[in-house]
Amino acid sequence: MGSLTRSSVEALTPHERVFIGAGYVDLSEADADYQALRQLYLDLGAPGAFDAVTIGRKASGEVRFHREPDYSQDPAADEPAAPSLAAGLGAALFPSVAADIPVGRLVERKTLGTVAGVVAIALGRRSLADLGAHLDHWSAGLIVAAAVEQQHRILSVLTNTHGTIARSATVDVETLERTTDRLRRAASRRPQTS
């Protein structure tokens, strides 16, 4: 599984975010829209603000992350990293996604859990239920977290979706980043066991 962090100066200020859930019949449609969305952020000159994941349902019914952005290639990687709100929403809606994180990467699991909790609280029960019910109808999905003012641009590039739902919430990403950074620092001070 990829990184759960992203870099963006824009993401370090608390303000309203839009969370978009797009449903797809199969992962190839979700992947195509993921790529189109990624290109949109590149064209806008803001690749560090790209925060999206695709999810897919296994035969067992469990939902797993399929694609996440690779923030390690971000030229602004020396900036403070902000947690992926899209991955957090995915984990809040489908806790089985955490099963993809190996046990040896406990800090990553804890970070995802922390972000999931913050996103769930920010959105509230009703919005979570709406997003979850919408995505449950499809075998694949794309989850996006973005600045509210980007909503129309984002929706315009999602040409393969069979339906979208958007809900907004105020998330204090700066406080969330400080919390997850403390988790990482505490883990780095622990003695390594083999």
C-alpha cells in the first residue's frame, strides 16, 4: 500500500473540504477517472493537493484500497506532510482497508485510524451514512477530498462514474498533522525489535 501522507501548503489551513464519493461498475472506470483527476491537479500546478484513492470490492465482499497517490515523488516533499483525508474517509467507511497495511507498519495503521476518526467526526453520522450507502451500491469507487472551491472542476473530469455524492465538512488539517506527526515521532523513539 502507498503512503498515507501528502504535501500541500494549501492543506495546512483549517477550512471546509468537500468529500466526493464516485461509484463505478469496475475498477478500470475508477482508475481512468483517478488518472484524469491527477492530471487536473498537475494542470493546475498543484500536484501536492491531489488527495484521492480508489477502492474495490473483493469476491469476499471486503473493500480494499486499489490506488493511492505516490507522494514520495512530490517535488514539495520537504514541506510538512498532511494526512490523506480521502484515505481516512475510506477507512472510516470500510475498516477492512486497513488490512492491506502490514503489521510491521503499525504507525501507518495508527495514522490511518486517527485520520479516519477525525474525518468521521467532521462529517458526522448522517453524511458518513450517505457516502457509505452510495459507495455500497458499486463494486468500485473513487474517494476524493479537496478544497470546496474545486468541487465543480473535479466533477467535470469524472466522466466514467455512474453516480457521485458530495458532502462537505470543516477539517483542521494542521491539528491533525500535528497529532499524526507525534505518532510518528513516538514510534521512531521506540527500540526496534526483530
